[in-house]
Amino acid sequence: MRTFRYFLLGLLIVTAVNLQAGEPIFIPVKIDGPVHDPANHTYWFGPFCECASVLDVDGDGDLDIASGRNWYEAPEWIKHANYRDGA
């Protein structure tokens, strides 16, 4: 019975803390790739998304793939680099 009371007390505390918590803040953390060190000619231009989207970018009816700074034109998967530049 005592264990059950402690469980309920813990559940009450966790619930109270979660109700007071605000919106989560996500901070990008670089975990791989070149270090931003201009003296050694290595640059980090991130953060970039690490996901992919399937959509018809060029309007030809084929589903293309967009990922990061590039999109790939179906069905031959021709890479179009930096498609967002100038957008």
C-alpha cells in the first residue's frame, strides 16, 4: 500500500511539472562533418534538414525527391544542387 502511495505522489509531481512546462526549444547541435575552421579551409554552412520530401517540383507529373539543398528529378534522379538559392 505504501508503494502505491509513493507511486501516486510521484505521478502527481510529474503531472504538475509537465503542466507548468512551456514550449520545448530545440537547439541544433552539429555531430558530424567538417569543423568550422576557416584557417584550415573547412566550413560548416548548417544546420540543414536531415529529411526528404516527395513532391512534384517541376510539374511534370512525376514525384521528385527534395532533401537538404538538393532535389532529384524523377525518373532518372538528376541532381539539381542548391535549388533554394535566390528563392
